[in-house]
Amino acid sequence: MPLSTDARNSRALALLRIGVGLFFLIFAQYKILNTQFTLHGGFQFWINKFLTEGGAYPFMISILRNFVLPHARPIAFLVAYGELAIGLALLLGVFVRAASVAGLIYMLTLLFSSDYPGSAAPLWQYFGASLSHSVFALCFVTFLLADAESVWSLRGGKK
């Protein structure tokens, strides 16, 4: 018997949720298993790169210089273990809305810290420059709006 449209949509949403979760587990594992990012300047390298290469939106520059860099080590751990928590929540289908709020905030922070195309850029380049973060942000918005835990989750939804 063919699946209903709702069942197909729920499975497609679950597949997207699980896929995004796997990406975040991959992002987290290298930060957690290799201490270069958290303890040996890897995080600071990226923040400085955003600042020196002009990737930060103007309003983010002072935040990155005056707050993020002075607190780099705890923020690096927050990033690494935040990615792990988001990845596990999405993969397992538990706390998906909370993980999506955190993921959306994280993606917007990364977008505004690293995706600035420059003040003279045409409007379309703002969107083009942000693809690596805006696509994930849209996924998190989708998980917030939908019942992304209803299929293939530990929450006890339909299997």
C-alpha cells in the first residue's frame, strides 16, 4: 500500500533532520577529538581570519574583537560541545526544537561573523556569500515549524 502524502513528507523531514544531525556530528568530532580547535588556537585562528579577511559584518567586528577573542577558550568549548548536542538531538529526534533554536542562533552568528560580501556588493551576493550558513538556518527554521520528531526518533513517534 503506498504511503500517504503526510507520511512521505514526515519521512522526508526526518531524513533531512538526520542528515543535518550527521553534519553537525562531523563538525563536532574534529573539534572535540583534536584539541587544536579548543585548546591550541584553532578557534582564535578562525575568528582572526574572519576579522582580517573582511568576512565579518561591520556590527560584529567589535563583538568578535572585544568579547569573543578575550573569552576564546570557553567559547571554543561551547561551539564544539554545542555542535555535538545539536547533532545528537537531531540524529536521535529528541529536543529537536531546542536544538533548532540553538542551531539557528549559531548559524546566524556564523553568517554575520564570516559571510560579509562587502559594502559595495549587490544584494544577491549577500545571499550567495551566506549559503554555507543560510541553508542550515532554513533547515532549523523548518524543524522549528514542523513536527520533526514524529518519525524515526527516540521520542516514540511513528517508525
